[in-house]
Amino acid sequence: MRFASLGSGSEGNGLLVEAAGASSGRAFRVLVDCGFGLREAERRLARLGCEPASLDGILVTHEHGDHVGGVFRLARAHGIPVYLTSGTLRATPSAAGCASLVREIDSHRGFELPGLRVEPFPVPHDACEPVQYVLDDGHARLGVLTDIGHPTAHLPAALSRLTALVLETNHDAALLAGSDYPVALKRRIAGRYGHLENGDSARVLASLDRSRLRCVVAAHLSRQNNRADLAREALAPVLGWRAEDVHVADQDDGLHWIEG
């Protein structure tokens, strides 16, 4: 398995995952979220050497525009199935008229795709039925954990035996407190249904079995309220790694292919 980021942050998210196909002899590709317009999504996919028509599915985490805003435009243009919870579907007006592409999933039940097992799990976030995902090809196991307001007791089980983890490090508490954001927005971001602060992300990481973990990506960084060096410095000590060994998914440039 390998994965790459189209871009990560409040202006748009997309994570491309590729696994060996079960019997087709070709790679099986899924996109986790697409918060970019059609042309921009196509441009970012091309940067990674991926034709949109080669996508076998889009997994949606929740209905916020930076995650679902471009999903159904991309799906309609290229006939791509979309996997999402019923709550997310109800909260996504752009899904109207796309019934043939919709595949509703249970937030507590895994399912099989060719060469890839998908394990959704629910998270606390200010959305209707948000999930995150673990993707397992039988050899590598990739966890995706962004857009979660606070660590929950079920995370160690949901994120067990990972070889790679894409982990939200949305903001630094001091930078957010000193920002010019309205008070209500600060409270939402830092609240129990908002986004993870660097220290919380480190605590999530510390709670996991890291015995197989060989790659960690800091993701969904706020342009205004975090920096790549702060995110790396928060996560690296938990791993016993150098700060530069922690990858960062950038809003503009994403992250090029990494083996999971």
C-alpha cells in the first residue's frame, strides 16, 4: 500500500490510497474525501500521476465543505462510487441526483473492496455522522484520524496495529488563543467537537500500540494557528524519532507518495 495527500487543511482535503488489486492485476485506488473543485482536484491528482477515471471509490468522512465539497462533482464527472454514512448523505445537498453512485456504510462495520479492507469508526466532531477510517491491504495498515474534537476511549482499539497514521494536528493552543479569530470560532475549534490541538494529538499517539508504526503524517494544520515545526516537535518525542522524520501534509502541496 502507498498513499499521498492532494492537500490538507481548512481549504480542502484529499488523501489518495493505492493498494494492489485482488485479481484484476492493476492497482486499486480510493480517495478519502475531496474538498477541492473539479478542475483543482483533477490537477492535484495529475500531480500524483493519477487519472480520475482510475479511482475505484471515494470514502467520505463527513459533510463539511473542505472534505465533501468536490466529492460529487468528481464522482459524476468520472463515474466513481462514493462511500459515506447515512447521516453524512442526508447532510450533503450536492449528493442529490447521484443515487446510482452512493454506497451507504455503517459507521461501526467494516467492508471489503478489491484488495482492501475498509474499517470506519465514529468520532466526536460537529457533523451529523462523522467517521474516520483504517485501510488494510493485508500487509500494511493505514489509519486516518482528522477532524476529531477530543480523544476517545475507543481509539486504541480502532487504530490498532497500524503501520502508518495520518493524524490531525490542527492547532497550537497558544497560537489559537492569541489569534484574531472571533471568540466563538476559537471555542468551536478548541471544543470537544472541534479539532485536535498538538498536545492532544501527541496524547492520542501515546495511547496507541506503536510497535508496527513506521510512518506518521501530521495533517489538517491551520495556516494561522499552527506551524509544521510545532506539529513535528509535539509528535516526535512520543515516537522517539527526530522531528524531521515526522511527515507533514501541506495545504498547497499535499504530500507525495509514501509507502504505508
